Amino acid sequence: MPKTAILLIDCPDRKGLVVAIVDFLVRQYDVNILNSDQHQDAELGLFFMRVEFATDDPTCTLKHFHSAFGPLAAKLHMNWRIEFADAPRNVALFVSQYLHCLADLLQRHQAGEFRCNLSLIVSNHENARPLAEFYGIPFHHLPVTRETRPQVETAQLDLLAEHRIDLIVLARYMQILSPAFVDAYPQRIINVHHSFLPAFTGAKPYHAAFARGVKLIGSTSHYVTEVLDEGPIIEQDVARVTQNDQLPSLIQKGRDLERLVLSRAVQWHLEHRILSYANKTVIFA
Amino acid sequence: MPKTAILLIDCPDRKGLVVAIVDFLVRQYDVNILNSDQHQDAELGLFFMRVEFATDDPTCTLKHFHSAFGPLAAKLHMNWRIEFADAPRNVALFVSQYLHCLADLLQRHQAGEFRCNLSLIVSNHENARPLAEFYGIPFHHLPVTRETRPQVETAQLDLLAEHRIDLIVLARYMQILSPAFVDAYPQRIINVHHSFLPAFTGAKPYHAAFARGVKLIGSTSHYVTEVLDEGPIIEQDVARVTQNDQLPSLIQKGRDLERLVLSRAVQWHLEHRILSYANKTVIFA
Amino acid sequence: MPKTAILLIDCPDRKGLVVAIVDFLVRQYDVNILNSDQHQDAELGLFFMRVEFATDDPTCTLKHFHSAFGPLAAKLHMNWRIEFADAPRNVALFVSQYLHCLADLLQRHQAGEFRCNLSLIVSNHENARPLAEFYGIPFHHLPVTRETRPQVETAQLDLLAEHRIDLIVLARYMQILSPAFVDAYPQRIINVHHSFLPAFTGAKPYHAAFARGVKLIGSTSHYVTEVLDEGPIIEQDVARVTQNDQLPSLIQKGRDLERLVLSRAVQWHLEHRILSYANKTVIFA
Amino acid sequence: MPKTAILLIDCPDRKGLVVAIVDFLVRQYDVNILNSDQHQDAELGLFFMRVEFATDDPTCTLKHFHSAFGPLAAKLHMNWRIEFADAPRNVALFVSQYLHCLADLLQRHQAGEFRCNLSLIVSNHENARPLAEFYGIPFHHLPVTRETRPQVETAQLDLLAEHRIDLIVLARYMQILSPAFVDAYPQRIINVHHSFLPAFTGAKPYHAAFARGVKLIGSTSHYVTEVLDEGPIIEQDVARVTQNDQLPSLIQKGRDLERLVLSRAVQWHLEHRILSYANKTVIFA
């Protein structure tokens, strides 16, 4: 039974990169390349590559790959990572009072759209509990106030460590995370912001969009960084606002967008299709 | 031969508005209502209506309508205007060096999409001249420098007055208009901004969008007001950016959007489908 | 407390319709018109109108309206109906093995997007039962074989009658309904077909779309008529197929479309925004 | 000065294809791979690849490449072709009476969007002549009747041969081409059909779409094959039909789609981004 892995690389663009990488994989592990995709950022002079390969070679382990590929990677100034498809991925969902994104993610997981374990649901409210129980996901109610935030974050981080969480999905979690929390999970916290970023950052973006009179509303999924709503954008989508839309119907249309852009981001992350650089992303999809 | 007119109204919402308006039209001019459309802005408590009607009554003139409808309009605190469909509309196109919007508008006009005269083309460069001549539109080359702007604007305003221009379309005209110029044509100057406003105001929006890593680029047509890129939005559209897009292909995709949103705005304006209020628009379409 | 009602009309187009209708409502019931919208089908010479109004007049009942409005309606050859907003609407959901549409409808109902009672869920399989129980909707398992279809349909019709069902939603119910069943609920059965109709009627539309190499896949919600996949279309939407899409990802994208077009159809039906004529629909939205 | 070329391959999928191809290019011509992209059709078990490379090797000519790559290609059962980026491409535009696609293509060519010579315009009507003359493209008026079609096609084929035409674009050319004509330019005639194929094949698709009551209209660009409207689809796009659209506005919206899908197809063809197989296309874009 061959194992499948994904190699993700970004580095300064130069001649011979594709050949060097493909040659390494074939000579070292006699791989079968299932998929390979590359892009450039001509403005920044960068090269991006994603290779999905299968190999029967039992020596192809995380540790072996690091020592075998390391020297080449260093020579070519690569940022890179290798992900084995059969490695378990543990996901935590954070939610507050709006449940539409959570319900959507749970249903998609049940339908087999995500390759991961949903390990736990964390909320500062109680209303997601029945849904969590229905889908059989452990639910942790951790209320937050301005005063208790530090202790609550410590409790959250303990939970995440205990369950060896790889990815945190903020499914309309309405609390701000501290820089220390964010730093603990770089490129591993996905948020959905209910506007077409960079328009309408901050609170109440639907109200702001309605007041400005835009003709399309949007939604954005992105990695969380220390600066609110400024992290690398993963996916965006929009819906048309008509003359008949008032704030409530605009918000309802927005919920559909939130579900779509968040679920796509989660799927792409879990399939190792996202490469993040210069506060942007390349999506290999 | 009946004449056709469009009545556009906005006023505080209250009971009985539709009936009062319809009754007036029927009793006064025995109209046939061809189309009537109404909307509310529930946040602001406003009512909007567009009625398109036909009448055989020869007394239904601009002057007569004003004196007949004026008292009712005053009583109900209406902003309103009446537009007769057979009134000639004179349009001026302003352009700089990029000709794709201009070429598109000229071709659409020739194909009969716009009910108007294209009276003149004004440019601070010479390169639109052949296109203007091909379509038989008088071309005025008025170069602008920082120093000459006031005199040039005076010359432009003289031209516009001489041709009794009703609408000015900035088809990628890259000069800033002075407040005095803008004030002379309120809600009668349409611009296209090559971003999804309010994101990426100002210069080089495609570069800014590429640098921010957005997944959709947009374009916006709007009425020009004194504050740059802040006028009432008329139309917006977006296109998907993929991992293969570099700046040049992103700009090319953007040109398609610019053509679409600008041409829709011009058509809607000429068909009296746009009502502007509170720095927003209602589109009756 | 005023009552709100919606009047839907289609009739041959002629002068004076809007005035006649508005005048009747005001004179008879002193209504406040909350919304009125009208359209034409110029090809067929038809006029369509939807008026939403409020009245304090206690005589404005279904029965009274019929006798009061009937003569005018007859004179103008109208098809029409009146719907009171506070009238209870009972909805039955039919589903087979794919649960994504059902889960979506249940979540939207819980979030308040639909003005109706979800009275029961009918399925020829058992797998929707847990979801039904979670949302507290009575679940009826009625397996169907070619031989038992007539008896099962009788049992279904009994259930529907017993619960005074107003609308049947086929949320990926993979059984064909007999003409007699369809006739019992004209314009009151909504189906989702997983293609952009009229392309790819019949079974396995995603497979057919993939084989034909279309660049967009679609989904269609429609009223069910005796001829399979030929009923009046209510809503359609599409998603782009890329070079990376194989059949499974195409089907996954399709599921998102199915949810969207079906939920919009259900909402518009419940808000009395759909007028059906000549095997087409007018959507007042 | 290095030369740039594009290699396009389809063959049965098997292990080692990427490596074999990349290795050949590097060993034979010491290439720099600018871009490489591959896809599979899992249903049919096929592999597709597009490699864009640069080389300084003067021996890398069309003839040399054929003899050097031929044996490997034969061994792996490849269909393949090599295209040198600096090879001149001659394009003929065919048009009838609607000029919107023609005007759009001419303007895009002038703006530098297409890498080709526009060698000639052929029409069965005179109305495109001024546009042709404005853009300086030789215009050939060849009227067609049912009786004269064979002679006219002979004249057309002579013209195409004389100008060494590589690609024929039917920019709303409303005449049917004979099988012999089509056979002379396999995968080298691009047509735009004004519907979302496979819906509404044949004549008057907008009328058919309006009669069926679809909620989106579409447009399709495709390679022409002997069976009308059945060739491999290159690109499709759609626009929303609203309750306000009558046939004329629907046709106007359709014209925008026709321009977009036809211009994208022409650009992709000229950039060797289209691979055609099994009556479908892979777009490397």
C-alpha cells in the first residue's frame, strides 16, 4: 500500500527548480507524481510549487524526508513543508451564538467533505451544545468576559494542546484572540469575516455595507494574524444586493456566503492546498 | 401619439403614498401606467417610487406638471422629478489614454443600447481621435497640466454648456475635477473606478488589490461628488482572481468589468432608473 | 393590529389595471400599500401584479374579499389569489438518502428564514430519522417499490391531508410521483433537479454534464408537473467547473447549488412571491 | 535570446509521465521550465500536461523536436504537439450582420490582448466593412445563397490558404459550414453559440430560453465540428434574467456574454492553453 504525501514549496524563482525537485523525489523515493502544480509571483520574483506523490518506499518518513531534502532546500532558499495524507488532523471549532456556519461544517464533515477529526467545539455560549451533541462532538462551554479572557485563553490552549489540535476554525466566534494565542497557531486559525475585505473591517460590516450602498455584499475567509481582519485571505465570494434588500435580507444572503467561503477554506487547508506568503495565499485548486 | 414620461419620487414613508400618486396621475392626465415600482429604506424610513406612464393629454407638459403636482409633492415632503421620454439627452464622453471603455460605449451606442445623442468627446490626449472620427463624434483635445487646469475646466464647461450636455461620462478620464465643476453637474457625472469600492480607493487600485491578495477583483461605477471615489455607487461587478493571475492578467480582467459596470450605469441613467439619496442609489431595474 | 395580505394577479395587459386594482383596495378596505410590483410579458401580452397591503378593516376576510373583488376580477379576465400573511402554512419535506438539502432546510427554518410549520418529513429510507428527531419534526418512513408505489402514494396523500399540508418540498426525493399525486398539489410541489435545466434532464445529470464537458454546472428548483423536469422553473444557479474538477468534486460543488436554489424557492413560495403562468414563473423579489 | 515553446500532451495515465517528460526536456535542450501544469480525467484514465519552457539551444526546432521526442511519445501512446511562441499566427474573422463580437475582438487585438495577426475579415454582408477598414484589416465580401454555398466555400478556402490562416473565428457568422470545410480546419474553428449549451441548440436560442423561463441565460464558445453546436466546449458564462427582462433586454445581456466567452476562447487558443479530447477540452488557465 503506497503512502501519499504533499510537498509545498516557496522560494526565489530561478532556472531548474521543477527539474531539481522532481528529480529528487524520483531518485530518492521512486515516487509516482499524482499532481504537480506551480505558480509564480512575478512582482516578488517568487516560485510556488505543490507536488502530490505516492511512494512504496518505507523509508519515506517525515524524519527521513527532512534530512534527505533539507540540503537541497537550503541551497535553493526554500520555505517548504511535507504533509502525509494519512496523518490524522484534529480540528477544533469555535463558535458564539450564530450557528449557521457550525451547522454547515458539521453536516459537511458528516457527508465526508473534510478529511479530519472534529475533536471539539468551544463556545462562550450554550446554544451550540445540542448541535454538538447531535453530531457527537465534545462541547466545551467557556464563557468569556473582558476580565476573564486571559484565564479562559489559558484553558482553551490547554484543551487544544490536550487534543493535539492542528487547525482552529472560528465559525462566527465573536471574541478577539490575544496575540499570544494567535502566535501559538500560526497559519492554523481560520476565521470568516462577513464582508468583502479589505472593505468594511471591524464590527457590523453588513450595517456598514448597507449604509454605503454597495451593490454586492461579500464574505471572506482568512488566516488569523495579530492584526484584526488583516491576515492572508483564503477565499471570498459575493452576492448581489437588489433594490428590494433591506438589512435583514442582506444579512441572510450574507450567511450563505459565510458558509461557502469558510467551508472552502477549511477543505483547502485540510487538503494542503494553501501556501501562505507575504500576507497573501496561493491556492492550489 | 401618446407621450411617455417617468416620475421619480423619494419622500418620508407614510400610508397612502401609492394611492395618492396614482390617483393624481389618472385624474389629472388620464394616464396609462406602463410600469410602477416602489421600494423602502426601512432604516431611514424613506419611500421611493418610479412610475412610467403614457398619456394622450396635450396639457401634460413639464411646466404644467410642475404646477399641478407641486402642491401634492410639497404636502408629502417629496423630492421628485419628471422626465419625458422623448426629451433629447446630450451626452459628453471624457477619456484619457485607455480607450477600452470609450470603444465599448461607442459600439453600444451604435447598436442602439443608449437613448441619447453622443454630442462630443473630450480628452487630454490625442489617441481617442481616430475612434471619435470613425463614429462621427466631434472630438476636443484639451490637454491639462496642474497649472492650466482652471482654464481648461472653464473651456470644458463652455463646451458642455454650448452643447446643452445632460450627462458627462468619465470613461477612464484620469484627471481630477474641481468641486466647482462637479457642483455644476450634480448626479450628472458618472465615473468608473477600477476597484470594488470602498476597497482600494485612490490611485493604482489593481496594484493594491494584487498586493493585498484578494480573490475577486471588482469595478464600480458611481456618480461623482466632491470627495473622490465616495459618490453614490450605481453598479459593481467582480471577477475571480486565480493562482495563475499576475498583475497584467488581473488588469485585463478588470477592463472587462469596467466596460460592464460603466455601460450599465449609463444605460440606467438614460432610462431614468436611478434615484440617488443619502449618498446611495436605488436602481429601478 | 392590522392584518397583512398579498394579492397576486395575472391577466391580459390593458390600460388602467394598476389604478383599478389600487382603487378597489383603498375604497373597499382603506388599505395601506406596503409593496406593489408589476411586470409584463410583452410576448404574450400579459400583466402581472403583486400587492402587499395592510388593513385594519375587520371585514377583510378571505370570503369577503372573494365576493368583493370577484366581479372586477371577472371583468378584467384575471387569474388571481389572495394570501393572508398570518394564515398558517404547513410544509412537508420528502427526502431519500442524500441529506444535505434536508439539513440545510431544517437549519434555515430554525434560524427563522421560513414562515411556516414544518409538519412532517417523509422518506423511503431511514437515514433522515435522526435529523428529523433532532429538529423535532415527525418522521414517516414509507419505503417504496415499483409494486407498492400506488399504496404508498395513498398513504402519503392521507398523511398530507391529515396535516393540511400546503407545500411539499422534494429535498432530493428520488422517487417519481404519479400524475394523480401531482394533480392533487398543483404549483404546490417544489423539486430540485441537479442540472441547469433544460440541459441534462433525467437521471445522473452530473455524470452527463461531466461527459459533455460543460464549463459551468447548474442546479434548478421548479414546480413539479406531470412531465418530469419540465415544470415551471423557480430558481437556477451555477458554479464554475475547472480543469481540476473530477466527478466527485463536481458533485460536491453541485450540492452547494442544490441547497441554494431549493431554499430560495421555498422562501419565495412561502412569501407568495411566485406567480406561475404558461409553464414559467414571475418572481416578485 | 532564448526561444519559448509550449508542449501539449494527452495520453493514458501511468506512473512516471511527469518525470519522463521533464527529464527529456532538460537532457535534450537544457530547458528552463516556465510553467507546467497537469490534469487527469479519472473517468477515462487520461493524463494531460502543458509545459511552457525556454531554451537557448539552437537545435530546438520544430523538426528536431519531432525526431527527438517522437520515440518517447510513441512508447507512451501520446497525442502531442509543440508550439513555438514566436511562430506567427494568422487569424481570420468571419462575421454576418451583428457586429458586437467583431468590434470587441478588434478592439482587444488593438489593445494587445491577442498574440496574432488579424489577416482578414470575411462576411456575407457589407456592414462590417467600415469597422474592418478602421482597424486596417482586409475585408472580403462573399455573399452566400443556398445555391452558391459550394463555390463560396471554395473561394473562402482559397483565401484562407493564401493567407496561411491558423485559426478561424466565427464572430456571429450565421452560415452553416460544410463538413468538408470543417474537416480542413480541425480544432481550428471557434464559434460562439448564444445559449448555455447543451440547452437550446439550433436557431433562436434566446427566444427558446425566454419561452422556457430560465432564470439565467448563457453563451458558449466551442470548436466547430461536423455536428452543429456539438463541438468541444471551450468557455461558458451566464447572466441572471430578472422579472423585468423581456426578450430585447435578454438579448442585450446575451451580447455581453457572447463577447466575453468568444474573446476568452480566442485568447486561450492563441496561448496554446486548450487541449481537446473526447469532444471536451482541458483549459490550462
